[in-house]
Amino acid sequence: MADDRVRAGYDAVAATYAEQFCDELDHKPMERGLLDAFCNMAPDGTIADIGCGPGHITRFLAARRETVVGLDLSTEMIAVARQRNPDLSFAVASMLDLPCHDGTFAGVVAMYSIIHLDAAQRGRAFGEFARILCPDGLLLVSFHVDGPGLAPGDVNHVTTFLGHSVDMDGYFLDPAVVTTELVDNGFRVEARLDREPIAGIEFGSRRCYILARRAVRSSHGPRS
């Protein structure tokens, strides 16, 4: 199963990943600004960082919001996150079947954590995000659009990552497709930002960030 391959891959690279990426927000002012805006725009309540990895974004959010929890598929990533951030809350969980009650969270952040999901899995994950969000809860999702030799819709099979052997697929996504998937799964999109890669800092892919609000159903049916 894809979940098993992704979990094994991130288990293998967890320690190396933490060393390489834990300070990445220091070099990414646009992402810091988006995360700040997200914290200001989300309603009161708990924030979930889904696909939290070693917890550096969870820590950034926790400096701005009272209650934040980090969730990740990888047991080893969660172990690293707990070691590096002993004052924060983390748990192992798959975004395809989140162990959370309906309406638990005021906001969900998913920074590049949907990139290993195919279309059917993204729909399932977005449905889970909508389910666990409170009415008018806010989602921030980011992903790769294209890159060197890779176009939106392409799948990049990765066998080596950070010097470790892995077996994972990475999806490059069309923002219009992701927008449609979000709307189909109970969201209304409020903002979208595309940006070019930061030379010398990150992989050379264009990135997209989408802010979407859980759509509230009224007596007149769904609103978009």
C-alpha cells in the first residue's frame, strides 16, 4: 500500500530530514507570512499540523496559537518531533483516516504533506480535513506544481532521498485540479498564492499555497 511505502520512507530519513529542514522557515519569509496569516484568520481553537515531520512548523504555529497538535504517518518522524519539541503534542496518524472527532479543529495546516497522494487519496484526505474542522475552520495546503523536467500531473518515483533508499511517488499538481478537489470535498477557496523556487535553498519546483475555509451547509443546501 502507498501509505506503507511512504511511512517506511520517512521512517528511514527522519533523523537526516530533521537536520536538513528544521530551520527551513528561517530562509522562507513568504511561508512564515502565510503561516502568520493563517493563525490570524483561523477561528479560536486547536490547530492541527498534518504531516508535521520533525515538528518545526508545529513549533512555529505553537508560538502564535494556544493549542497546536502535530500529526504524521511516520513513527520515526513523530519520535524526532517529540525529542526536539518536548513541550508540544504529537501523534502518529494517517491523513486518510484521522483518529479525530468531527469538528475538533479550528484549523488544519498541510505543508507539502499531500504530495504523495494520488487523486483518490487526495479526495479522501480533503474529506477528512473537512470532517475534523469546525464550521468555518481554515485549511492551508501547499504542494509542488512543476519542476525541472516535471509538469503538473506528473508522478516522480523516488528511490533515493537524503542518501537513504526509499520507494515513494511524488505528485506534481495542477492548482486548478486541487481547487476543484477541495470544493468537491466541502471547502470554499479564499486565496491562492503561487511562487517560484528560492535558488540555492530548496528543490527547484514552483509551489502553490491555497487557503480554504470549510463550507457551512445552510437550510438552502451547500454554498460554494
